[in-house]
Amino acid sequence: MQFETSAPANTMILGEHAVVHGHPALVAALSPRLRIRWQTLTEKQVVIESDLGNLSADWSELDPDQCPPLKWVIHALLTQRRALANTGLRLRIDSEIDPTQGLGSSAALAAALVGGLAVLTRQSLETESLFAAGLNLIHRVQGRGSGADLAASLSGGLVRFVPGQSRQRKILQIQAPQIQTLQAPLALTLVYSGYKTPTAEVLAWVETQWQPFPELLNHLYRQMGETTEAAFDALRQNQLDEFFWLVRHYQGLMHALGVNDARLSELVWQLQQRWPAAKISGSGLGDCVLGIGSQTDHNEIDPVWTLSPQGLMVTENS
């Protein structure tokens, strides 16, 4: 059996920080894609080939510590080890996504992995089912995360994402999120700041800084959520000028939160000279700055990314 799964890159447009607290986010699927070629083997071996590393091991020997660059792949395979223990597998991973460009390479990988494993185990390929599996994988590897980027890589286009609720009883139950897609005439660029503070560290820093003012912080998150909803409505009505204004406003809210620094401010200012709107993309204190405009807003300085209308794809190979 041979087949391929692929999923698009993605980037957060609006909703950083607030989405972790239950508010909506806007996430865009982008044209670069990550692909996994899957092949079943008669030998009960797992073979992983990628530019980040290679691994060959028995199912019983699989351990994420064997090859840290492949931890996402190994964690995903371990979730289905019992179902696939009598099947050998070869995975070849190729990616057009630059991991330094804030393009959601981990979420694209997660989407392609859970899609392939669903094919192998004859489980549902519905977005809701794949999202639950992918979010479980994200939590296994990272410990936390809303899954907004995963939703974009699964669905394609521009996604309005409202996180589901989870509760711990004897098992973890995940209420399905709201995932609403829209095809919008947008183009964007991303500029890497040259450094990145891990998202978990930024979230912890924000919690510490705002600890004396919990109500003010909650009010700020509500403003972020309301801005995101208004921006989505503006896009649905093709009111691009209003949408760009709301993107710029969200940048002000990120600055108020405290996650804007001197380098990010400089990059935002520079991009605003060439694009209708610019803001931090990601949790802040490093990572990337986003410039966003319509599909006609190109220039000779910035690389331009367009939205991908297609999310996860499964293709049979002969």
C-alpha cells in the first residue's frame, strides 16, 4: 500500500494569546506544503526518512528520545502502535515550508501525520475527527496549544477558529471547536526577527506580568476576541479597508499586552510602509512580523505568500 498525505503551511493573522483563553482566531493556510509518502512493508520495521533525520527501528524500540528532530513523527506513530504492530512502515517526509519563517511547519506535519494514520487504521477522515487526533498529538509533544494552526492546515483557506473545551474525568474529552472557512483575496509576507522566545515561555511571562491585574487582562483578551470577530465579518463583506484597520488595531493590543519589543516594533513600522497592515504574527517577544494586503499588493522587496484553498490532501500512489 502506497499513498501520500500533504498539508499546507499556515500563519496566525489574528487571535494570538486570546485564543488560548477561548476567544476566536483567524488563521490562514498558505501555499507551501509538507508531504509524507507512506508505504507499508512486509518487515515489521518503521523507517523514517527526512531532511531532519533518519530512523529505522522495530515498533517495540520506538522512542521520541531516539531522534529528537523526529519527535513529532515518533509520538504520532506511538499513538497507533497497537493497531499497526503487525505492519511495517516507510515514511518519506519532504517539505516546502521553511521552519524559521513562522509558517506553522509543526501543525502541517501533525495534519499530514494524523491523516496518514487515519488511512492506515481505516478511521474517519472528517475534519472533526482528525482535529481531535492532531490536538492530542500537539499536547503530547508541546504540553499545550489551542490547535488553531492545525485547523488551518486541515481545512485550507482562511479559518475562523473558536477552541473547543476539554475536561478531565477518567479520560480526556475534547469538545469539537468551531472551524469556519472563507476564501479571501489576501496576500501576505512574513519577516523573521532573528530570534524566538518559546510560546510557553511567553504565555508564562504574560501571566506573571499581569498577575496583579486579572480583570484588566481578561478585558484585553475580550477586546482581542471582538476585534477578530469584526475582522472576519469585514472579510465576509469584502470590506478590505476595514479589515486592514482591525489588523493594525490588533497590533496595538499586542503592544498593550507587553509582547512587542524594539525589534518587532521596527519590523512592523517597516512593513507598514509597504503593506496596508502589519502586526506581530505569533506569541511575540521574537518570531515573525506579518505584512498583509490584497492579492494586488506586491512589491519587489518582500516574498509574497498566497492563501491555499486546499487543506489536508490524501493521494493514492500506484
